[in-house]
Amino acid sequence: MKKILVANRGEIALRVMKTARNMGIKTVAVFSEVDRHAPHVTFADEAVCIGPAPSSESYLKGDTIIETAKKLGVDAIHPGYGFLSENADFSEAVAKAGLIFIGPKAHAISVMGSKLAAKETVKKYDVPMVPGIDEAITDTEKAKQIAKDIGFPILIKASAGGGGKGMRVVEKESELEEQMKRAISEAKSAFGDGSVFIEKYVGSPRHIEIQVLADTHGNVVHLFERECSIQRRHQKVVEEAPSSVLSPKLRQEMGEAAVNVAKSCDYIGAGTVEFLLDEKHNFYFLEMNTRLQVEHPVTEWITGIDLVEQQIKVAEGAELSFKQEDLTITGHAMELRVYAEDSLDNFMPSVGTLDVYRPPSGNNIRVDDGFLEGMEVPIQYDPMLSKLITYGKDRMEAIQRMKEAIDQYEVEGVATTLPFGAFVMDHEAFQSGDFDTHFVKNYYSEEKLKGERKAEAEIAATIAIQEYLKDVEKLRVPKHR
Ligand code: MV4
């Protein structure tokens, strides 16, 4: 591979290009009209404007991107995450154009894009699943019978959903019919597919995902887990690796299950298998994400493996250079997603100019971002400013470093979720490791954060006054001599 086009923007485009460059591969950026001066554009060896700001007219224009790639003599396209990364038709169109898609084949993407097809596919591989059904249901009488069999509360999910979209908890039989009708009509309008199914509702789960890597020679390995339970409205906020609750045995079992999920769909490249872990530490397969994930850096740090490098090598047809036994976990990595959102005002998007933008740096700190001081945060795209990642020999060290890094991070001009990150790091439940997916809902309120900030400000003010008085005292001394 000599030249790669990155069909994305922001931090992930930059992150992919950095590895490509390290491998001696030329890079091509594509960009929308508002991204003309973005770092991913200036970093790339070549860059092409592909349309106006709205994604539908630029970063989602698969045909335009493929044409651009052919015109510039590109060998492969890396889709990043979001945009076209989980679009089966795009994967296929890239291959048909004689280019390499750095990711799985269309088959794996489309199977895992449908929750029902995914269940059907992994079933033969002995992967644990939440009690429920694995086919679309429209008949409410049948649904009632199933719900009684598995027991309330149950969860109605949309097959075409994912990431929590189109889910409904049903507590009792009398609510079932109404909720099913709503779920079906919602799924139809949101995804153009009204298929829904039923699962037992797991009340206080942890969200644990396993990174997998598969080559084209039938080798599949896992790179352990990421703990992603700290999320807000299905938006992850903090991710870490390893999880503080997995025993070596459970880690191995979940890893093997994840490898089987990858095998079931002939997976190629880097992928992530999501599981729920209940209070008794039973795990259940949820879905597979067929892309490089936002939170991949924590896995890179504890394993020492560059996932983008592996994606590229596998896409070239190389055999994985390591086996499962070669992989180990060293230390602990923590990631905070820094969003341009106001955590003191209902996480409202905070667009504007980054008047001051100075990310922290140093040993054990990694910042993946795609912004520079003075840049505007565009409203058209994801409001994530950066990923702040820290590393330590153990979890407490990674948390401590994260707190220091948050303190050092200077942003003015837009509100960020940095204070919210500090709240999480300081929280007793987070520090003890005793939390689930309801952490934010259970513990966070703007009042609490405001209270903490006020207490901090008061301490700072007290110290400042004491210092001032000391200075006054010092100044007074000579006068009396
Ligand atoms: C569940 C569940 C409880 N029981 N399934 C949310 C996203 C989608 N991937 C699946 N999700 C869930 N499925 C059963 N049977 C709870 C969730 C869930 C969740 C999962 C992971 C991380 C955060 C979450 C927040 C709310 C609900």
C-alpha cells in the first residue's frame, strides 16, 4: 500500500494519517467547505474538497470519495468511525472500484447491522445471549406469552436500532400492547424497518466490550476488554482498560466469545464485540461494531499494539504477527471524551471559537484531537473536541493523572465537559469501581457539580487571602525595623 485516502475528518482522520505516515504510506484527506483549514487537511500529503458542510453533501458522498480516490491513484480507503464506516454498500463499492476497503467485507457489516441477523448468526457459535427471542415479532398475543415466559421487566428493541435507539422497557403485561405498537411505528419511521424483538431487561448492567482483530488467513485474536459503563444518554463519556471487575477467567471466557462472534460473520480487521455484564457477572452478547472505535486508544496503551497499523496490514493481506498467547495487559489506561457541551447547562452544544486551546502534554498523557487554538467548532458535526487519555501502572494512578491532565487543559471560548470529567474522577463510586450504566443518572446533577466548583472556588479564595495576608505581613516587617 502506497497511498491511503481517509474518508473522515477531525481527530480520527488525523490519528489514521499519523500511523499511515509512520508506515511510509502517503495520505489523502477529503474535506468539506468548512474544514478547509482543519488539521487533518493540512497534515495530509494531498487534500480534496468534496462538497459543502452538511455530511450528506460531503463526508457521506461515497461515490464522490471513490472517484477522488481513483483520480489520485489511491490504493485503499480508511473510513474511520461514523460516516461511511458501517455502510455495507460503501465497503462493496470500494472493492468493486478495485480499491481496498480498510475494514470488514459488506457481509459482516450488514449481518451485524441487523440485531436479529446478528443473533441468528452468532447463535451457532455458542455465544451467551440475553434470554429472549431472535425473530421479529408483531403479534401482541405471542409477545405476551414470551414476556410471561422470560418474566417482566422486558425490553423491546428495534432490529435496525443500536446504540440504544428504539428501546423500550416494559414493566408489566398491561403496558405491553401499547408499547409494542409504539416501538414498531417508531422503528418504521426511524429506520424504515419495523422489526422489533423482546429480551429480558437486565436492570443494572455494566457495558463491557472486547476488541478483536482478524486477518484474512482465519486468525482471530482478542485484545481484552474496555469498560464503557460511564455514559450519558448512550453517549460514552469515560472508557478504560482493563475493567476492574473482570477476573482472568471471565476475561478469557468473554474474549473467546468475542472471537467466536468475529468468526461467525467472517470478520476481517479491527472490530468490537459489546456485552452486558449483570450483577452476578453473567455476560451476554449485545452487538458487534464493525469499525475502529472512538475509545480504541485505551486498548492500544495496555497492549502496546497500534490498531490502525494492524488494520492496514490485515487489509494488505498480511497474516497477524502475534498469537493470543503473545498478548498481555500492562498497566491501566483511562479515556475521557471532551465534548464542546456545557455540563452545567444540560449538556447543550457549545459552539463558537476556541479563543484559548491548550491541551495538556507529558508522559502518560495522550491527547487525540483535531482542533487548534483560534478554530471554530463547527455545528455540522460531532461536538467531540478531543479524547484525553492517561496511563498508569494501576487504575488509581491513571485516575490521578487524569485529574492532573484535566486541571492542565485550558479551553476558553466554548464550554466543555472537562468539569464533568473531573466530577466522575473524584466520585467515590467511580474510584471504588462499584458502578454500572446508570452512574450518570444516579449520581450526577448540575447542582452537585456547581456545589463542588463553589467549594473549590472558596478554598482557592481562602488560600489566596492567606497568601495575600502573608505578603502584607512580609512587607510590613522592614517598615518596623
Ligand atoms: C440492554 C439493556 C438491558 N437489558 N439489553 C443500550 C445500547 C444497546 N447497545 C443495548 N443497550 C442496552 N441493552 C437488555 N436485555 C440495557 C442497555 C443499556 C445500555 C447498554 C450499554 C451501555 C449503556 C446502556 C444504557 C442504557 C441501556
